[in-house]
Amino acid sequence: MRKRPLLLAAALTTGLLTALPAATASAAPSRLAGDFNGDGYRDVAVGAPCTNVGSASCAGAVVVLYGSSSGVSATRKAVITQNSAGVPGTAESGDVFGAALAAADLDRDGYSDLVVGATGESIGDRDGVGSGTVLWGGPSGLSGGKGLPQPSTLAEWGGFSRGIAAGDFDGDGDTDVTLTGQSHTRLYLGPFTRTGGPLSHYRVGELGTSYEAIAGDMNGDGAAERVYPHAVDGDTGGQILYYRTSGTGNSTLTELPNADGFPGSIADIDGDGYGDLVLGDYTDPSSYKPGGHKGGRITVWYGGPNGPDPAQTPTVVHQDTTGVPGSGEADDAFGATVGTGDINGDGYADVAVGAPGEDLGSANEAGSVTVLFGSASGLRTSGAKSYTQNTSGVPGTAEAWDRFGSAVDLTDLTKDGKAELVIGVDGENSVGGVWTLRGTSTGPTTTGAKGLTAADVSLKYAANFGSVIAQ
């Protein structure tokens, strides 16, 4: 994919900027994943990992946009850095706090918490090791936090915590967390406490170089499978392995030998009660990448009683597939980001696919997002819809290096049973932004679409806002 110009990052001088929603003292928390203040509306956590904090360049920040019946706005937000009260560590140059995110209730209090990766964090004299931090949810939203136990074997520049996933991996009813980075993959078992951390933690067996972690229940047993794509010599699309934990607590490692790509997401697309694995495979075919499609593609591996059958023929979708808008062109990066959720309220999970490298006329890497709909027969391409900043009703104008689709998510922010399409635009005005489109019975609507830039959320000249959205 073509490189874009270096983004500028100016100082974020305050650790926590808030306009938090009021909480009803007597109301019980919603227990919804992603609802950080427990008011019944899911919220959006967005990374701005190259934000400067004071004089610390690319120290990083997380912006939380609180949901409501009208969606999100710049007036209901929190901006959290490692200099915020109660957050472990100190904002330092190159920490890139917010480079990876995952939302889940770790301490069983009914409020969703947020796991934040700072992939450039230095530990002692070891540079760029990486770290993970839990920010705690509560009636006023996210505040304070605790660092996850730091392995002693991490290498310099390992990027630990670049991949984060949360779920009940062992079926005991408590939420667990896994972090990856380079050749180290770690499992943190719940329950978590604010004083003691996780119940236990240990290293997962050698998987090779892995910067991604995906979690979801693909066999219907109530426990989440863990998927770890990792690099393979001679194939940048990688190797796809997933762990399944049995009722006895033992884990079985299964390979999908014909699968390729990352990132990924798991949701029930065909409504059969089993989660399905969606993988983005965005790199163009080449001598070192034997598979794939020009411009990128996604594949869907359908779950079942034993998880995805390695022998199945997956659903493959790209921009040259019948019904999908556009056409596959070099460096489109279709599948560089994927998100799943039910945007039309029909009970089937839909898929949002980002193509941040899409050129629009003379605007290089302006970016686009395509929405594909689930059905009883699986992911369908009929009725697929594509959006850019040139689409009528979408705020802004498609410009070079905007990278519309740098992150995508499908989350119901308004509590109407239909997910909003949340889109990262990390190159917007060279500082970044987040766009939202409401869900309807026919899919996303541009009526009332919103665009929030870094400046709108008090991150003046912050870099890479919208490069990651918690799922």
C-alpha cells in the first residue's frame, strides 16, 4: 500500500478532558460490553496513538465518545492519556498509547472496562517493548486503571499488546484477555480485580510472529475461541490458528490451512447460533504473497458444533465480486479493516469492510467503506453498499490521504436495535477523525451522518485519531 505523508502531531497538554454524561445513582449498570458508564447506551473508544502529550511526541491518547438516543457527539466525551489521574505510567515519546483497544467487563461490576495497548512503551532500558493497561468503567465513565502484568521475556521493539482480544475463553463465566506482539502471546484469566489484577496469566505456546488476536464463540458452547493469525515465511497473508477450550479446561489448537489474512472479526452472519470468522486479506498478490486478490478481499469461515471446518470452502468477497460496488485496483487495501454487527436489525450480523487505500479520481488513498449483509444463507453481496466522503450526505470531501475506512465498527450506540456504522478517517486534515452513520432497516443512512475531527474532540493537531476503534 502506498505510503502517506508523515502526520504532524502537536501537544495535548491536558491528561483528561471531559464532558461526561450524568449517571442515575439508583440505576443498575447495563452490563453491556462497550457501555463504560452503564447507562444502557454503548459507547465508542477511539485511539489517537500518535497524539503528543505535553512535549512527549506520539505518546498517545484514547477518546471515548458516549452513546445516547441521538448517537455520539463532541460534547459527551473523555480524553485519556497516561498522564490522566489514576492511569498507570507516564506519557512518554513513542509510547503510542491507544494503538490497540478492546472493551469488556473484566471486574464483573456491570460496567464495561477498556484494555489499551501502548505498543511502543519502553520498560527500563528495553525500548519499544509494549504494555497493556485496563481502564475501569463506572457511573461517570472510564477513570483510573491498572497495568496488566508485564512478561519479563519481551524483546525490544516487540510491539507487545498490538493485538488485544477479550472474551470468556475457558467458559467459567469470567472475561479473559489475550495480548500479542511479535513472538509473544499471553493469556490473562479472569476474574480481574482493581487491586489484584487477573486471577492468573501465562504465555501461550510459540505461534510465530503475531500482531493480531480475534475472539468469539464459533462452536456455540459459550466459550470464546481465540484466533491468532501469524506470519509465515514466504506468505505475508500468514497462517490462521485458533484455540478451542474444552469443558475440562484443556485447549486444542486447530489450523485453517487454506485461510489467509488479518485483521478479523467474529459474529453470527447466517443466524445458526455459531459465530463466523471474517478475515481481511488486503495485500495484493505477489511473489511473497501467493494468494489473495488484486485490491484485497475478505473471506468468511462459518462456525459449527466443532468450530469452523478446515475443509470448508469459504465465502470470498472482493470488489470484483458481482454486486459489490467498485473494482479491485492495486493498493486499494480492501479488507484492511473489518467490523461486524447487525446494522439493519434483521437478526443476522453484517460486515463492514474498509478500503483506506482506495483512490477516488486524483485523490490518492481517499478511502471507502463497503457494507455487506448477512442472511440465512450466509454473507450476501446483493444489496451491498459503498460509502466515501463524496457520497451524498456524508460529511466532508474525499481528499488525498484521508484514509476513510482506516478503522470500522458496527455498534448500536442509540439503543434502537440497529448498529451504527462507525468509520475511522485517520488522515483527515492530517490529524484524523471519526464518522458515524445511523443504522436503519435498509442499512446505513447518510441522513444525519456525523463527522468528528481531532479538533472537535479537543485533540488539536493530534495524529492518527481514528486509526483504531474498540470492538
